[in-house]
Amino acid sequence: MTPRPVVPALLATAALAAAGCLGAQVKTSSLCATEGGQVVPGASPGGSIHTQVTIDLGELGSDLDRSGVTGTVLLHEFTIAATDPLADLYGVTQVALVATTDPSSSLPPVVLTCSYERPAGATPPLRTVVADCSGPNLFDYVKARSLTLDVDLAGTGLPSVPWTASMGACMSVQVDVDYTAL
């Protein structure tokens, strides 16, 4: 799922709200995008998994990459869901994320702080891990139309062979539009 219809709607709402005004501000508390079919490598002997996912943000980037448009994009949730029936994520104890962009970009990698607790009463097999995250403003990263995340999972008993998953990110978005600069 990509957020294509949401951002034009946000900007259209801002335009309507700003009729007769010089600017507008629009917020959404949760805009989510998911990429399926991700092949995740098996765990290293030390019990960790490192992978990368590029989440297509569709028109969000191009809508934000306009003169007079500024804002804040904060990643607040990351989900990894095993679609392989043999992959059990019960042993995951830690999720770490680093946001990056296209290698040609001058933007530096940004570490996001994530916390994860196995749901109370969960029993194996566990197919989905949802981590609460926080970090700096990713507005400039999102303008690239995609968000690349280096993903590290740590724990015990992680899948030792490659498996497939869907990975998603949920972000809060605040867009400020200065109509005098459009």
C-alpha cells in the first residue's frame, strides 16, 4: 500500500483552507506504506539479522518537493510481518533502524530509536513484529519519493534461513504551505 491518494488530498485541503490566506498547515497522525515480497536473510551465528527495505512513498515525495512546501515527517512505527509460514519471529528482542536515501544524496544516514516488546501472552510462532519508533524529521528524506531503511533484528532463535516478509512504516506528517512561494 502506498500513500498516493493521501498527500494530494492533504495539499488540496490545505489549498481550500487557505482560500484568501497566504498559507496553510495540514496534519495527519498516521500515513502508512508497506512493501511486500521482501527477502530477508537468515540470522547470523550471533543471532542477528541485517536487511534493507526501500519503501515506495509514491507521490508523497513529489508533492513535498515543491517551492513553498515545508513540513515534518516523523516515523513512529515499523512493522515486519513474516509471510513465510516457517519464519518465527518470537525470539526478536530488539529492532534497530537507520534511514538512508539514494547513495548520490548528500543526506547523511539517520539513526531512529525503536523499542519493541513481545506482546504479553504471545506464543510461538510469532509472525509480526511492530516496533514503536522516534527520531529526527525525515522530511528531506521523504522528498526522494522513497525511504530506505537499514533494518537490524536481534534476539535468539531467529530464522536461520532466508524468508519473506512485508515491511511497513507509519509516519505522522505535517505539511506547511506558503502560497506566496508556489
